[in-house]
Amino acid sequence: MKDVNKLLEKYKNFKGSQLRSIEQLEDSSKIVTLVVQDDDGEDTDTIKIEFKNIKSSKILVNSVLSYLDMMSGITLIKENNLYGFAIGNGTAMVHVHSSPLYIISSDITIKEE
């Protein structure tokens, strides 16, 4: 979880970033792609978070992701040995479950590109 907290701090909880895509993998894992942009709207960093052993999720189609309000950033927490990802700033799994888009899994892998 220390790496997750460093990532959230580094990118300021992805406030104002873009949620580019959610890719379904063959093994039922999902990869969420987040993009950080500069003041001119140019992509500066791409972060891919792979969620493995998904326990619950509510996913929107990729064509509507660019319309999501990312001004509050994301939630990425660990509670009861589960990782919770959601749109908006929250500190508990209850926020994750009430988000319009969420993923709850037992394992994650993060790649910065």
C-alpha cells in the first residue's frame, strides 16, 4: 500500500487527469489506464493499473469515460485485504461502492509509462 500512496501523492490523486480506458483481459482481470496532462492538454504520464481477482465492479463503456468528472481525482484504497478503485476522492470502501464506476479486487499491479 506504501507504493499506492506514493503514486497518489505524486500525481495528486489524479485530480483533473483523464480515465482513458478500461480493458478486459481474458483471465477476467481489468487494466485501467489513467493519463496525466500538462496545462496545454498534452499527455505527460500514463499509468496502467491492473486489477486481478476482481470481487466486484461497475464499469462504464470506454466511450463515456472522457465525460467523467475527474476534478476530485480517484480513490485507490486497501481495506480488509481488498483494493478499491473509484472515481472521486474517498477514504473508505463505502465510497467505492457508491461511485458510478468502481473495481474491487484482491491484487493490483501498477505500471508507469
